[in-house]
Amino acid sequence: MSHNPTLKPFLAGNTKVAAYQEGGFPEHIFRAYDIRGHAENELTDAVIESIAAAIGTIAEQRGERALIVGCDGRTSSPRIKAALIRAIIATGRDVIDIGMAPTPLLYFATWHLNCRSGIMITGSHNPAEQNGLKVVLDRQTLAAGHIADIRDRAVSGSFSAGNGRITHEDVVPAYLDKVLRNIAITVPLKIVIDASNGATSEIAPQLFQKLGCDVIRLNCQVDGRFPGHPPDTSNEENLAMLAKKVVDAQADFGVAFDGDGDRLAVVTHSGKIIRSDVLLMLYAQDVISRNPGADVVFDVKCSRQLSTLISDLGGRPVLWKTGHAFMKEKMQETGALLGGEFSGHIFFGERWYGFDDGMYAAGRLAEIISTLGENLDDVIAKFSATSNTPEIIIPVADDYKFELIDRIINNADFSSGKVTTLDGLRVDFNNGWGLVRASNTGPALTARFEADTPEHLKKIQDEFRTQIAQIDSAIELNF
């Protein structure tokens, strides 16, 4: 292994990269399962090229000859993609460029093409000025330890050297064909698709039209500035436009995808937002009906009604950490046929590849609804109702959030409930539960609460407020 001379021009004389090689590169861009930061100020060409050279070197060590590269529709993505490809080729790895595409198509490409690794350039659900990298090696989305390996390799400046080449592949036709062969919609449905001006803007409407649906498009023009609304579909405020359109059009339901299409949000015929843990109940019924005893993985933000339902259906509920990379690891470990996060990442191991794909998950929903012959409102109404909150975002500095959670875990007194510290602090009481954890993707804590009555919900929130205030009274709690 030697320092790649091709990389010297963009490593030398750049203060940000030089500082990084001395240990001063912004640490916070290396997150739990991706690399993410401000596109112009932090993800400069020099920074991207160093990181890409590190990934290319690690790929060589793993015996990977090529890397698939795709990008979302953000205004910074073409620049970042060009810098990334330059550096990968300089390490001797080939690049297969799939162009602008949703993240699930990069995952699909690692199964469809003769290449098991890739890099997706995307800011996902984050604001327009952000961007980042999701890395897949040997069909595994990299999580915390491996992201640290990339950082350490980039710091070392010791990269492979070679002359890779670039080819271009359009995987959209193969993806559409695969989904069309997988999903059958027996009754035509009217569906509103809100692509959030993101990477699914063209492919999602095309897919559902091919599936036989009457498609109404909303924010289906790629625009990296996200003029329709921010691309975070887990924020229910961003679904108001979709809900109105569904009601006005008298559609069967509506779906929204985040900026890179790996998350799904759903709105019913009446304009009601279905939270992802309730959506998982519907998927669990379907999957377990064909696969008795199947494992279903879900994250710590999900309703315990989901766990009860899975058990009642004869499946095995598996509670796990929040994070798409962590979820995929757990699904592979357990052989689970279904998984999901409250944020909208849905993973099908039955009939699909186990990666998070908002469009495929929406297709499975359409299949279920067309088969049942009932509207989505009526189907969801059969599940036990609770009083619950959406995910609550509590701003806390990146360099303090994990320390604060550790202090809460070690010092708070929740002796009246069952404490779980798998991912932050979740406390289950007889009549409900509460959760507070550090976000893996932003400078914040996230919280969520559920109870059997509004009165019990308030009581649990009050208890959390009291305990957290005793640890740090300066934190502004917005619940």
C-alpha cells in the first residue's frame, strides 16, 4: 500500500484536508451509518476525494473490483459525484455509474449487476444544503465501526493506486420489470404520489402506472431545492399537501417518498396519516399469514401494540436499534422476513432483497388493499387504538447529545417501569411507554410516547420531563 500520487494535487495545499489528516477534519460528518454534512462548507471536493480514495482502498482490500455510483437530485450531487468518481478511479477501482436514481435502485443494482458494492450520494431526508454518502460493501450497508474505518483510512492518506475505468448502466428497466413480476394489484386503485421533488419523481409514477393504478402526481419534478416541501416525510407537517390532494381527488390513498426514496409515508382516503408502526401491523398480518413463526424486526420508537400483534399472529417480535443499517444487520442475523422503522424505512425479506425501498413497500400496500377489497381507513380501524405522539425532535448539540443520554440513563429514576437501554432510554409502564434517545442523523434527541389513554400519556410525559430536567434543566423539552 502506498500513497496514491494521483491524489496529491487535491490533498496538498487544502487546509481542510490537511487539518483532517492531523485529526482536525469535522468529526461529525462521520455518523452512525453514513457520511453527511453541509455540501459546500464541509463536503468539499478535497474532502470527498479523500473519503472516496479511502473507500476505494478498502474495497480493494475486500476484493471488490468495481463500485456502483448513483446520486440523488440535489444541486450539489453532480459536483460531489464527479469528485467521488475521480478518486475511486485513481485507486484502481472501476466505477459503474447508474446516474441519478433513488437509493433503493443502488441497492438493487448490487444484486442485479455483477458488482456487490456501491456508493450513493444523497442527503436523504435532510435539508437541501446537506448531502452525504451511503456506502454498501458486499451488499452490506456500512454501520458505525466501518464508517470509522473509512475515516481512519482517509486520515492516514495511504491509498491504493491504479487506473480504473468508468461505465454507465441504466438499471431502471430491470428494476421496474422485477417489481412488476413481484407485485399483483387485482383491483385498479387511484393513488396520489408525492415524490417530494426527490429522486423518485419520475420512476415512482411510472411504476404505479405500469402496475395498473390511476396515478395523480404531486411534487414529481426533480428539484434539489425541494420547492414543494422539505423532503423529510417523517415530519407530519410535510404531508399536509398530500393529505389534501388525496381527499380532493377522492383517491384510495396517497404515498410520499423522502428525497432519496428509501422512506415511505402513507395517507388514507380520509386524509389520515398512518404512522409507520401501524403500517407495519398491516404488513405483518400479510407476511405472517404465509410464513407462520416469521421474525419481524422493528425499532425502539414503535408501538408495543405492534409487538403484541406479531405475537398474536404467531410471529416473533424483535425490538432493535433505530437506523437503516442496524435494521438490515438484524434482519440478516435473524432471517427476518419483515422489518421497519418508525421513520418510514420498511424492509421486506419475503419476496424481496431485505433492503429499505419506499416504492416497493408502497407496491406491497397497494397489493394488500386491492386483495382485501376494503379501504385503508377501515383496515387500520381494526387495530387497537392508543394515545400516542409523533416522533418529537429536541434540539441538542451533536457533541453533547450522546453524553446527555448517558447521564439520563445513569441518573434518572424510572423504577416504576421496565427500563430498556438498547438505543437510548425506553421505559415501559403498565399503561404505556416513553422513549428518549440521541438522533444518529442530526443534532437532536428524539422522543416518543404512547399510552392507553390521553391521561396516562400526559402522566408518562410529565415523568420524563421531571427526570430529564433534574439531569439538565437547560434543555428545552417540547413535549
